[in-house]
Amino acid sequence: MDERYTPVLSDEERTALRAQRAARRKAAQQARRRRQLRQLLPVGAVLLAFVVLLAGWATRRTKKEPEPEAPAAATFTVESVPPEPEPLWAPVAASDTVQLDDTLPSTYAVVIDRSSGKIMAEKKSDTVISPASMTKIMTLLVAVENLKSLDDTAAITIDITDYCFVNDCSVVGYKLGEVATVRELLYGTILSSGADAALALAISVAGSHEAFVELMNEKAEELGISDTTHFTNCVGLYDEAHHCTVRDMAVILNAAMENELCREVLGARTYETAPTPEHPDGQILSNWFLRRIEDKDTGDVEVIGAKTGYVMQSGNCAASCGRDGDGNEYICVTGNAYSSWRAIYDHVELYKTYCY
């Protein structure tokens, strides 16, 4: 990673960033109203002109002398319309979008061309599901957008270890009291799918797990997916109120891949943590999805970023980004495969078949 990348946000700047997001949402609403007004203006102009003509005709009928002056042309003053906000990245099906059937083992799937947003193939892509640890893509994105410094440190507290133990979470393996940098916690959240890293990261960035989840839901609203996406935790534990669609997860992954640091973390095969008293030799973290898919026949596509997930209610799921030899990129998200290997092979098949 380029060591010059040292994003620093003060509390005031983070508050200003949230205000900017709220302003963008308000601007989008106002833009929709202006578009509706512009659509109605021609109809209103015709009706007003008709009323003026009718009034003139009635006047001529009742007063022959003197001949009334021709009615003045109706004028309209329309306030200048400021530039509309940049449109959200929203996947769209086309007439040739392939509707996948049960020959693809995963119950839910979507493959999208990043440049156009066109859905190449899909299967129940707008069905609400549990995202499991794919949630951590949003955790990564929100943390990176709100962190103060990559070199800040956070300690693993008893609340974090208890949360992971009670909920049987996957972990990096940090010990109670162990200290890690924010940079390491980002990699631990994605490569090891570590709930201990994700929780430490959330608390470091937002002050508490609950406050961080609020930022996650604000980001979902900003991305335009809040109608079907909602988070109750930053690690992906099952909760009826914790949900999204595979299409929504594609939107989240796309946003993460637009961020330099998120892109690097999601694309790392391995990462070595610094030595600590608890781990004198450090730890080697691995993204097993990337390492297992790299020698598979994905056609002309190389997978450059990925995150898996599993809870009983979601089955095995995965979100990945691939790039072909011409530099075109694609997002692939699947849900409810019967094994982790099946999820990988479904991505292999989808890239090879539909990304060209």
C-alpha cells in the first residue's frame, strides 16, 4: 500500500461529512420534485393559454366596441435549476439479462457489468436474505470513510471477546488486551472475517458498536438501498432485522471497490500482522476465497476482490469483483450455496459464462 495514504478526519470533519450526506439526500429529493414540475409545466402552459383565449372570446362576445386588444403572450418564470447530484450506481436488468434457473446451485445470484450497471444474469436477486459475513464489506467501507488514522490503535476488550464467544463468531484470534492498529483491523475484518477485528474497528471509529451500526445504515440510505437493506450489527450475525438482497450487496461492493484502500484490502491474498506480546511472530491472515479461486478456469476474468459469508439462515454466500483482459470489471454476488466450495464454483461458472 502507498504509505502516503493517511486519511485523517477530525470529529468536526466527520460531522460535516454526515451533514453533506444529508444534504445530498435532500438535494436528490428536490431534484425529483423539479423533474416532476418540469414534466407538468407544458400541461400547465397549455391550460393557461386555453383559459386566456377563452376569456378573450367571451369578452369579444359581450363587448363589440371597442375591439379588445390581443391578449399578451403568457410568460413564465422558472427558477434556474442547479445541477442534479451524481446519479447512484443502480444495477438494471435489460431485455437480454439471463434469468438463471436451478442449474446454478446457489439460490440467489447476480452478475453485473460495473461500467454500465447492466445485470448480465440474475436469480432471485431482489429477494431479501441474510448477508452473513458479507456484511463486513459495509463494515470495511464505513470504517475507511470515517477513520481518523490507519496508525491509531485499539485494544481487544472483554466485551469484544465475550461477544465473539457467546455468538460463536469467526475471529482473527486476538487475545484479551492485545493491541492492534486500525490498518491491521481492516485486514482482519476481511481476510479472516474476524468479528474481533470488526468490533474493535467499529468501536475505534465510532465510539461504540451501536453508533457504528447507525453509520452503516446511513451509508445504506446514501447508496439508495435502504428500502431492502438494514443492519443491526457489524459482523453479520443473523437477525430478522439484519438483511439485504444480493443486488444490494453488489451495490455495497461496487462502492467499496471505488475506494482505494477498500479495494486493496478486499484484493489482498494474505496479510502479516505485526508482532505483539501475545503473538510474538505476528499472524498470517488469508483470504481463502481469493486463494482458492485463483487457479480455477474463470475464462478471461481475474477475481480481484472478495468476501464470503455463512450463517445457517443464509447458507454459503460470497461477493466478488472480477476484471477481464480488457480492464472491464464485474460484480458477482451469490447466496445460499450448500458449501463454501460450491459458492466458489458458482462464481467460476458465472464469470466464465457471462463476463465477456
